[in-house]
Amino acid sequence: MPRFVHDFVDQLAAELASSRRELEGVLERTDALAALHARALDLAAELKRPLTAEDLFGRVSSEKERAQLQLLVARATAWGGNPAFEVGRGAGGRLESGAGL
């Protein structure tokens, strides 16, 4: 079958590749949000009260745990998400980016 420059098949292949990358990002973000949610649920049960982002991020007990939370935040925000990780700041605040962890 002859191939032509920028034919419809190429356009479909490009769209398919783009959609797969987007889906991978959504799945990555979803996994990170699920992990953060599980941590928040555990802490809420321990504290027996509603949580704030400060509660979750302020309770890290080691540098290893801090790094894990920073990675989760980075994964959750890397694909254009807008999770409620900020504490008294506008979008893109230090905690939302993980810089404050």
C-alpha cells in the first residue's frame, strides 16, 4: 500500500499516541490521588476529626515520608490537576507544588 506524506493514517496514529499519553497521565494522577486519599483517611481516623492539608503534610515523621508525599503531590499535579493541597494560598502555592513539604 503506498504511503503519502501526512495522510489520514498518520493523523490517526498521532491522535492515538496523544490519547495514550494523556490516558497514562490521568492514570498516574489517579493512582497518586488514591494514595493521598488513603493516607488522609488513616489520619482522619486517628485524629477523629476532619482534616486540613496542613494536618496531612504537617505530620510527616521522617525525610523518607516527606519525600514520598512530595512525590505523590508531584504525580497528582503533573497532569493539570488541581487538588486541594494548598493551605491559605492561591493555586500553585508551596504546598500544592510540594515545595512546602
